[in-house]
Amino acid sequence: MATFISVPLKKSSEVDLVKPLSKFVTATYPSGEEQGEYIRAVEELNKLRRNALGRPLDKHESSLEILLRYYDQLCAVEPKFPFSENQLCLTFTWKDAFDKGSLFGGSVKLALASLGYEKTCVLFNAAALASQIASEQNLDNDEGLKAAAKYYQLASGSFGHIKDTVLSALNREPTMDISPETVGTLSLIMLAQAQEVFFLKATSDKMKDAVIAKLANQAADFYGDAFKQCQYKDNLPKYFYFQEVLPVLAAKHCIMQANAELHQSVLAKQKKRFGEEIARLQHAAELVKTVASRYDEYVSVKDLSDKINRALTAAKKDNDFIYHDRVPEIKDLEHIGKAALVKATTITPPLSQKFADLFEKMVPMAVQQSMSIYNQRKSETVNRLVGTMREATNLCNGVLASLNLPAALEDLSGDSIPQSIAEKARSIVQQGGLQSIEQLIKDLPELLTRNREILDESLKMLDDEETTDNELRTKFNQRWNRTPSGDLYKPLRAEGANFRNVLDKAVQADQVVKDRYNTHCDMIALLCKPENELNAAIPSANPTKTLQGSEVVNVLRAQLAQLDEIKRERETMEGEIKAVTFDMSTTFLTALAQDGAISEEQLSLPQLDQMYGSYNQRVQASLRSQEELLGQVQTAHQEFSSLKQSNTEANQREEVLKKLASAHDSYVEISSNLREGTKFYNDLTEILLKFQNKCSDIVFARKTERDELLKELQQSIAREPSAPSFNVPAYQSNPGAPAAAAAATAGPTPAPRTVFNPQAPQQQPQSKPVSNPPARPPPPSFNPQAASTTPVPTNTAPTGPPFGNPPPVAPPTQAQGPPYPSYQGYPGCYQMPMGYNPYAAYGQYNMPNMPNMPNMPYMPYQTTPGQGGYPGAPPAGQPYPGYPQQPPQHQPFYPQQ
């Protein structure tokens, strides 16, 4: 009786995990020990997949452990890599476990760029292998029973988990083997078998009959539910697997119900309810008889049947001779209780016994994304503070340059280069002068062109693939059921548009820098000249030595010193702001573990305020101090200007000195801007190269998916019928009662291949191809009078109606297959088509002396105008006249040419 159902495993195509995952690790994590460790972990993951899926697995717990370990690793690695169609694209291909396909079409398979799909299929294989291991257990001992129950419950829980998660894990319709209907049915089957194992355990332990009856009744209920699930789903019974499973489920339902009735009858006997005992045993006997008559080839119930019949015979005998208790109807009996001792195993990773995460040190993608946003917020905060200070410093320098300070205080002699101007000139020369700026300006267009080319090439790859996808979608219509490239590439195109906007803004910024350089180019060139030439280029003025040592000069120098001190403090503060660090990954990991999600904004903003709040206050204080000092400097400068001797030469000299000071400040700013621009373009090149790799990877993955889908479509087209179905005419499908009766007994026979015309007996046969036999000659003429004078043998068969000679049938309208085989005729004779009996026209005559021809009556040949008749079915036990026979030794009655 112990027939248990197991599930076949799915087969997967080989996938290279090393290349894409290593590329992501290299691009995401800096080179070093951490990166090397992750790359080694990727290689181990690839080996683990090959061990789990790349070879046949034994029906042993060690093989199941490998599958479960790979499943656990997939669950652990899923949040740490951005697996998706438009990021880290890995295409997994799996075949349907039940659909064996056809000779030309191949088996059904599905390829998806989804790690959830891989997890689902691996869990399906784990459940299938668990069912196979359970079916191999020895149920004659406790260890085998416990192991079988454990694995059946694991299989049931795994199939149930797939049922609940498969649609959310896939973005397409799954194959039938992992559809919710199929795995739901398999889960019920596995649970029923686990309950049956508990029933066997209770029976072997000789527990109370009441308990065993409840266990058996619950198992019968589970089997009944599984049977109904198979019957009610239109898409399940088409599989040969389920066609084999259905009778087993029906048989098990009856067997478990019979066991429940058997043990309940023992309980009734103990309670002196002898009529109930007999009723239950009779019901059990009927159930077992049903199984034996319908499902004997699947399940053997001989032992159970003998046991029930012995108990029934004894019960009837005792009741007839002793108790005389009334036997009630089975519908009037009390229902047997149920006791479910099994439960589907909850699927909560890790499922393997000794699981160790290969990527334990790698933070999940949710934490990585939160860290990326946090770092962006931090950079914005730092740039805002630093930018505010630099802007204030530039404002200060501009105001001082417009007042010709401190050069005006140093130029009291009126005929020498002010010390500040000389220092600025030396600073420009040390930084490379005009040549360095011109070289930086010259390099910018090349960097810009390189970035544009990378971006254009990346977007062109997306455009070409999307065009191909649209063309195939137009060609195959609904058959082309993968995600449209236009929808898939939306994030990438948005990212590309953002890069293009960045480049356009960079071009505008480059033009502003160039315009500013053109404005100050002459003065910068003057500062780059030797000191004597610079001194000669500055106009001389009357000496103002009388202002040396005056109070206003001392006040201005003190105020300028305070401004210099503010600038130095800002430089120090800028370094401190940039050096502030805080590891938010621990905070994010804690939040992810506690809440299952990360609210980055709620966690980041308070931390940033805590880190940079004090610096923000210091920056604002520095701005207020500068504003007050600049006001005081302007007031003191007005007093200083009123004391100076005002003339044309002095004004020209002061104007030149102002331009030189402004040119120096512009040179410093332009140099800084150009170096930042060069760094920006170089950094953007790396980012665009990553973007290009991302586009290349997804286009390659889409091409692979496209090739797989095209192959599937070709196979599905090959499996489709070459011509539409049609209805056979009624006169062909139902030729008559005798023919129908003969067909019912003899089975379907091929349609005749040849037709002859009895109205043209003299027509000579034409030479025709082998596939088209010549027309059948008419039967020889028959003279009834001559026949009446012929002595009739005594063993003539009695006359009667012909044996199922069918009415004439119209010639087939299309080719019906290869023609009947024929044998070589005698010289001077027509080739006789198979199925033609030339003796049928001679009525009921025996021909006992014909070799190889038995003594048998011949029926009259029935014909209708315009159509020759066909021979009917021979009597039972006689050969069909249409099959090849040995030719007679002579050729009587053959028409001669």
C-alpha cells in the first residue's frame, strides 16, 4: 500500500556569477583587502551554485543541505547587491519540471533577470528533493518514519511559500510548475503524505484505535482536498505527471477512509455496537473493492482487503448467531473525528544547518543607498559652509581692491612698486603665470568632448536595443511578453538626461571663466613681467610722505590686519569642516534590523545638525565681524583719501594699482575654477564610464534575454499545428451501424487510399507514381444461372446478411498518409490495391483447395451506382483481407489484359 508521490526537479542553465558581481564589487568598493575578500566570496558563490544546480543530486540529506545552503546564501546576498533588470542584470533560465516538451519543440523554459525567480526555483528543487528523500525512507522503523514526516512537511512548507511569494517575486507569468495553483496542489499532497506517515507511526506503535481512526480520517480528508485541487484546475491535468498522480490520490483517499472505518469498527465492537461494526466494515470493504477494481495498477490493497474481509466475516457470524443487532445505514452513523498532527514547515532562512554568509561584512543595499544620500547631504552642508566663507573672502578682497588697499598705504613714496603688488606679482609667476591658465583653458574642450562622446555612445546603445525590441514587439505582438525596453530604460535615460544637463551647465560656467580671464588678461600679463618692467608700467605720482606715521594710516593698517586674521581663521575653519567624519552605517544597520526599513532623513538631519551646528555659528560670526570691519575700513579710507594730494598722475597710478590687485585676485580665482573644472571633467569621465558599463551590461543582458525568448517562440511555433482544425463530415465520421460496430470492436483503422470507378471497366491503367496506386479493376461478371447449375458443397455456410460491409464512402479530400503496401503481381496482371477482395462478388462459395486461404464463406459484393464498395470486416478470428497475403499458386479469375 505504501505508494508515495515525489516531485521531479527543475533544470537550470549555467550562469556566470563571477563577472557581473566582481565588476560591481570593483566599481563600488575601493581596492584593498575588503575588495579582494568580496571578490573571493563571489567566486565561492559561483562554485556553490554549480554544486547545487550543475550536477545530478543524490536522494540524500547532504544533497538537500547543499540546495538549502545555496538558497540561504541567495536570501543573504539579495539585499547587498542591486539585482534588477536596469542595474545588476543576471538572467536565470529554468525549464519546466513537468513539461517534457516535444521532439522538435523542446521543453518549456523561462528566462528572467530576477534573483527572486532564482530563489523560487531553488526552493522548488529543495522541496522536490525533500519529497524524493522522504519517499526513499524505510517506513518499517521509527527513524525512517520520523525522517519521512520531517521531509514531507518541509516540502509542503516550501511549496506553500512559493505559492505565497511567486507572483511578487516575478514580473511575468511563471511557468506552470511554479504557478500558485500547481505548488498549492503539491503542498496539499505533501501534507497528506506527512499525515499518512503519522498514521503509519501510530499503527506501528499500536496506539488506541480511536486515535488511529482520527489520524486516518484526517489523511483521507487531505488526500481528498488534493484530488479536488487537481480536478478543478484546468491547467493541471494536462501534465502527464498529474495524470499519473490523480488515480494515486483517489486511491489513497479511499484507503485512508477504509482504514478509518476499520479502526472505528473496532471501537464500536468495544462499545457493543455490533451493527455499527458491521456497517463500518462493509463500507470499508466497498472502498477497498473500489480501489482494487479501479486503481490496482497504482496501489495494492490485497493485505488490507483480506484484513477487512476477515473482520467482516467474523462480525457477521457473531451478529447472526449471537447478537442479532440491526445494521444501520452508513449515512446514519456518527462521523469519525479528525486529528491533524502535521503542519507545513515555516520557511524562515537560514534553513541549512551550518550556514555562514559569504558576504557577512558587506552592508545591505538599503544601508548603502542611505549612506549615499547621507554623504550627499553631508557634502551639501560642507559645500554650503565653505562656499559661504569663500564668497565672503572674495567680497572682502574686492572691496579692498576697489579702495586700492593695502597698496595705497604702501605707495606713499609714489615712485616704487608697493610691497603688496610685488608679492602678488611673485605669487602669479610662481603659479605658472598666463601659460598655466591658457593650458587649462585649452584642455577643457577636449575633456568636454570626451565626456559627451561617452554619454552619446551610452545612450545610443539604449536606443539601438530599444528599436530592436520595438520591432520584435510589433512582429510578435502579444507573444513578445517581456518588459518593454522603453519602460526598463526610464531610470537610465533620466540619469543620462541629468548628465547632459550637468555638461550644459559646465559649458556655461567655462564660458564665464573665459570671459573673466579675457577681462583681466592684460593686467595679469603685466604682473608676470620682471620687476623693473612692472615698475615702469606703473605711472609715477608726487610723493605723499607727509602721510607716513599719521593716525589714519595706522588705523587702516590695524583694520587690514584684523581682516587678514579673519581670512586665516576661515582657512583653518574650512579644513576643520572638511575633516569632520561620522560613521552612519551603524545607525542605519540598527534601524534596518529593528524596523525592517531605514528612514534616512529622520536619522541624518539631526546628526548633521549636531556635527555642523557649531561651525555654522562660527561662520555667521565671521561674516558679521567682516561686515563691521569693512564699514570701518571704508570710513577710514575716506579720511585717508581726503588727506592725499589729488592730481591726475596720482589718480592714474591709483587706478593701475587697483587693476593690478584685482587682476591678482581674479588670477587666483580663475586658476582655482579651471582646476576645479578639470577635476570635475575627470571625475565625470569616471562616472560616465560606469554609466556606460551599466548601459552595456543591461543591453547585453537584454540581448541574451531576447535570444532566449526568440528561441522559445521558435519552439512554440514549431509545436503549433501546421493547419487549422476542421470538422469531419457526418457521412465520414458515422458511416452506419454495422461499420460503427466493427470499428468499435476492431479500433480505428486508416481510411482507404484507393478508389475505383465501376462504370469504366475497360479503362487501361495509367502509369502513376508509387504514392498513387492504379485504379481498382471491377469484379468479374457473374451469371446466376450458371451458378445455380453448379453443385453446392455440403459444407456451405448459411446465407445471411453481409458481415459489416460498409456503405460506399466518398474519396478523401486530402492525403491520408502513406499508401497501403502492395506485393508484386503476376505477369500480365494488374497490381491489386490492398484492401480489395476480388472473390467477394462470387457469393457464398467455399474454396477449400486454395493454398493459404482458409475455408470461409464469401459475401456478395455490394455496390451502388457510381461507387465501388469496400470489403467489410472479416468474421472474428479471421485475418483482415486488406493485409498482405501470400499470392495463390495460380491466378483464377484475374482479369487478363
